[in-house]
Amino acid sequence: MKHLVLVTFYSKAYLEFFANKRYAEALKQVLPKYEPRVMYHMISKCGKEDHTNADRNVPNGVTWGIFQGKEVVQPTVVDPISFQVWKVSCKDTRPLSVAVRINSC
């Protein structure tokens, strides 16, 4: 006998990409107009430039599932500390690139 499992998934809009410095500067001008609905974090590969409107120490959930009779499971979180590591370990070799993360609140 098969059981019917009721689940609801939630997701925020989420982007993670690399941009050249010119586009990153343009985003820094535009994104504040959408606060507090949008969170962003931009960091240069060397880490010298680091701009965010989010808490630098608190992960932010971007997806999660609610299963009937259970706790929230399988979340996807955006961790500011992991993001700093990701921008260095990626395969992007352009020295002036900026790692950009944008998500809705």
C-alpha cells in the first residue's frame, strides 16, 4: 500500500554569479532601491571589496520543505562565510571579477 505524502516547498528568488567590476558597481547603485526586499553580497576575488546589506554572520535560508507532521527539512542556506570561500575556490580566473549573490527576503 502506498502512502500519500503531503509536502510544500518554498523558495526565494536567488542568483549567484560573477560580474566584472563595472557591472558590480552598477548593481551597487541599483540594489539599495529594492531594500528590504532584496539581500545582496558582493565580494572581489581578493576580498578587498566586500559589500552587503545582510548580516555577515547569519546564514539565510533560500529553500525549504514542509512535510506533513515533520519539522522543516532539506533547507538550502546561503552562508556569508562560505560565500567568501567560494569566491576564491571557483574556477573563474579573471582577477577583477566580483562574486555576486542576490536573493529575495
